[in-house]
Amino acid sequence: MQEDRKTTEPEVMDPRRFLNHIVLVHEARKRLAEIIDRKEHWIFAMTGDCGSIALQLDEIHQQRCGSPIEMTVCCCVKNAPAFLFFPRESLAYYEIHEILDVEVARNKAEAEEMNYFVLSMQDPKTLGDALKVWRNQDHLLS
């Protein structure tokens, strides 16, 4: 009688686990910059007060892409807003207003020129300014 042998693969530790906060934030900024530069995603920046929109985006993303929506949280900004990344090929511009009931730009051309859409129930300009600082101020490189 042969014994069932369980083969276990060696556990690989996530190297990010040992990185300090400044390095993690640097990596998040770098990832955001790469996604912005590729212009392949609609990027939604929002705070928790827009949670219902985030849930809708996640649900649509799971239906169309088969996985939860990818995001980067700006932990150093008041109210910890997040950037949510939705592939443009899976969400048409007109659907943003139709499905989510939010106006992000006057037209598709304007939307395509924007790096990301700022959504907030409070003051989107204040949030937009804070996100601009977070995105451009890298303590690791200064």
C-alpha cells in the first residue's frame, strides 16, 4: 500500500513585508505613474464617502474582468482616498455616467486627457490638490 505523499512547495515570503512605509508609498506612486502613462485605464480617485461608487465599480469589474478591481490607497492623505483602476477596454466612457451616475468630464476627449477622475462628496478640488501633492512629492527621492 502506497502512502499519499503531500508535496509542499517552499513558502515564499513577500519581500514587501520588510519594506518601510516610505518605500511602500514610493512603490505605490511609481505604480500609479506607470498606469497613468500607459493610458489604458480609467482611474477614479475617491474617498470613502463614495463607497457605493467604488462597490459598483468593483462589481462591474468582477463581472467583466473576472477579478476584484485593483486600487492604490493614499494612506498619507486625509480620509485615505484610493485610486481605482478600470481597464478602458472593459468600460466605455458613456457607461461611466450611465451606470455610475457621475459626470467626470464634459466629453470623451476631455476625459481621455485627464490623468484621473476625482470623486468626492465634499470638495473635489481640495481632494484633487492633496492627491496631486501625494503623487508628486516622493520622500524617497528627495
